[in-house]
Amino acid sequence: MIDDLDLGFDEPERGEKGRHRRGFRKRNGGKSGGGRGKTFLALLMALLLLGTIGGGAFYGFDRIQGYFVTPDYDGAGSGEITVEIKSGAFLADMADALVAADVVKSQKAFVEAAEANSRSKNIQPGTYKLRKQMSGASAVEAMLDLKNKIVNGLTIPEGRTAKNIYKLLSEKTKIPVKDFEAAAKNPEALGVPSWWFKRDDGKKVVKSVEGFLFPDTYEIPPKSTAQSILKLMVGRFVAVTVEMKFADRVQENRKVSPYEALIVASLAQAEAGNKDDLGKVARVAYNRAYGEFPCNCLEMDVTVNYYLESIGKPTKSSRDMTAAELDDPKNPYNRKLRGMIPTPINNPGKQALEGAMDTPPGKWLYFVAIDKQGHSEFAETYEQHQRNEAKAREAGII
């Protein structure tokens, strides 16, 4: 190839018949190094050409190799970094978060490693302490090791008021209660769908986050804000009620708006002393507010306690409540108020929601706890109720 190039440069000299190369050199001033100069130039051009072709070939090979060989780091990586895996994330979503943090080299590296590991389905949402530039397989193993999961869990019990939940959250996160109160002022901004704030009973809607902070165990991510935590809880409420088909079923079967049914669930959560009675207590609430009860009022002391807590006063047992507290005309949750109260009075759990959605049939208007396990007796008439109260007194309950 070099010889051909060299000949190509000598082409003009051969064009003159009978001339020897030496004659051509003489024509250039008699310098004896011209031929070697041309040969050197040809050699240089050849090397440049080969270098260009070789470099292009290497680049092309590198590109093509990427389609067949998964870009991946080697080993367990170095340093330390935290990565949040959001709830509901698929493997590809997890991989994207890891690539963005430079934990793994490519989405493919993590996904392939996860698919090759049967335990990868156990990777949970949450925040992980990982290393930078880990192999896909190392990242999967690290996320399966719970020692690398940053646990900041908090359990919110059923039936707590929003005010009480803010205190629990503040104690855990050190975020001031006032920040939670400020974030809660706009429930829709926290993820409560606007259609929830509609009533079929003609009463004015009071937009409150009460009832929408679903009781569960939550893992609070680092650097969370009051708004992000409340959004997490509201999101859980929405997911659970959608799965239950709560809104559709209460409208179809109970003939009330979902918001009114949520209020009933909160009443059942507060009044039932045993989970077995949640549905029956919900039925009593429906019967009193919308049925044959003489005053069409709830007459439940728990609504009075909700008001007392909301204005910063201590809650009381029924026997300690004064007549003025029981029937305070300024109290929008007055137990003598006709119909359903303005908002839920706590944040009910799934079983209470089920009780308000699938209430057992019955014309009960009264109930009273009759044993220390919290079971209640239910009655349709006041006379029956009085007999049940006598049983409760005998058992030392009231």
C-alpha cells in the first residue's frame, strides 16, 4: 500500500519519456533528498489515513458493543449516598433514580440484575444508604439488605384527630405543629380530590383534612416537609378508598355522598368499643341522622369532645360533661344538631370505612357497652335500651 502511494507521488516524473528519477531530482535544483521527502510524506499520509480509519473503527465498535454489552460498573462502589425509591415504583423507575444518583451505570445494568435475582421483588419503597458506582448486582443486593434501608417509621393509630396527629408527627420529625396546621388549610393541595367535598343533605361543605389522614405505619423520608408528609397520608387514603370502591358503593347502597359516609365512619371509629360493632354503630348513625329518630340528631357525646379539643379544651367522659357543654349553641358539632355534623371527627381506619360502607341491616337507634371487651347491645326502642343499660350497670361498665 505504501509503495502504491509512493508511485502515485512520482507519477509526474514518469510522464517525461526516457527521464530517470535522477534527472527529475536535478530539475529541482540538484537536491538529492527530494525522493526521500516524497516517500516520507507518503508514509505520513498513510499513517494518518490508517489512524483515521482505525479510530473510526474503534469508535464504531464501541458504539456497537454498547448494544450487546450492558454498561455496568464493577464491584461494590465507594463513598455513600442516599436514594429514595418512591411508593409504586417499577424496576425501571428504581433504575432511573439509581442512574441519576450515579449508583449504577445504566438502567439496563440494574434491571437485568434485578430480573436475575428472584428476591428483587422484595425491594420496598423507602430511602436507602448506598454507594456510588456500584455494579447492578451489588446495588440489588444492597437494597435487599435491610441494614441499608433508612427506617424512620411512625404508626398513626385509628381514630386520632388531625390535631393529635400533628403532635405525633411533630414529636417524630421535629417539624413544628404550626407547619402541619398551615399545610392542612388546603386539603385539595394535599391531594384530596375536590369531588369529596360535596354533600347530598343540602348542608354547607366545610373543607377540612379531617378524615383524610389515613391511619397506618409510615416511613418518613429524610428532609420531609409538613406538606409532603400529609400528602403521603392523603395519598394512602385515596389509594385505600379507591381499592375499596368506597365512593361508588356508599352512593349506590347507602344513598349518601361519600363525604357523609366518611363522617359516619369517623363516628363509628369513635363510638364502637370493639371492631365487631363498627358496622352496627354506623347503622345507628345513619338511622339517627336520616331515619326515624325523633330529633334526627346524632346525640353522641363524641361530637362534643371533638369540639372541646378543637378549641383547646380537655376532653371529658360523658358523665363529667356539663349540660352547657352537651348543648352549647355555639358548638357546630352540637349533639342536638339536626342531621349530620359538618366534618369527620377523626381519621377512621379501613374497618371503620368498611362498616360505614357495608352496614348490617337494622333499625337500631340506641347502643350501650355491656362488657369490658367493649361489645355493645343495640336496641330499636328506648325501653329496650334501658334494659341494656341495666345489664351494663350490673357488669360495672356504667
